[in-house]
Amino acid sequence: MDTTLLGVFVDNYEDFRRRLRRRLRSDDLADDVMQETFLRVEKLDRSEERAEHPTGYLFRMALNMAVDHHRSQGRLLTGQEVDDLIHGIDDTLDPPTVLASRQDLVALADAMDSLTRRQRDILMAARVDEQPQAAIADRFGISVRMVGKELKKALDICAEKVGRKSVQRFGPGAGESS
């Protein structure tokens, strides 16, 4: 087992990526942060490699890279987001969290059942399969604009059923609650 910081980073790469993905709630962002962190660790000179707890040090470095990444994208983190990233949420789940998650799943299943088949299929294609709206439009024989409308309607219904606000992520009014 390699004891250099780069060796420890490589040995723990998948664990760091999994933890980042959970905290950042994005595969793409976790991958970007992991790449940036790898490049930074690779550039460290030997005098900087004295870390008492190298895995903790490296994961903290990755979290700091995530904050830097958000800043470079022009999006400011809220104080709570910074706090969650730095202090983290314990990876172990307590009973109230498990119960709340199960209730959310039941509410989401109920919401999905209340959608029309086309709305449900469009939502799954866009959010689960990550298909572009143009491909979804071709699949259903409708316009891209109609895909956007159906997707927004499906997201609004789901948000209402699970008791959350639906936030528009694109187009005019992006970032506003609907």
C-alpha cells in the first residue's frame, strides 16, 4: 500500500467519489471535483505530504475543491451548503431519517401514479435516463417545447405531492419557485 498522499488518494478514490456524490448530489460534479483534487494532490511537493490523518486530509481537500468549483461556476453557496460540505452530514442514517426517506418514497410513488403515462415516461426519460429533450420529443412525436411543458407539469405535481417547492432550473425565471 502506497503511503504517499497520491497513493492514499488513489487507494481511496472510489470511497471519496461515493461520499462526494452523496454530499454534492451530482455524479458529474463529484467527478469534476475528484479530477481537480487528483491534479492538486499530484502537484504537492513532498514537504506538504505530512498529514497525520491522510484520508481525512484528502477528503477535506476534495470538499474545499467542491466549494472552489461552485465559486468558479458563478454560483454562490448558501451558508448552510458550505456548512454541510465542510462539516458534512453523518454518513450513517438514524431511524428518523430512514422513516422520513421511506415516507418521501411513498409520497413520490403516489405522485408518479397520479401522472399521465406520457408525463411519467417523459419525467423518467429526462431525469433518470438523462435523455436530451430533443430525443424525448422525437420518441413521443411532439415538440421540444411540449416536452418542456409536460416535464414541468410532472415535476410540479411530484413536488406538490411530496410537499416540496418546484424550482425551475432552466429558461426564463430559472431558480425561482413555482
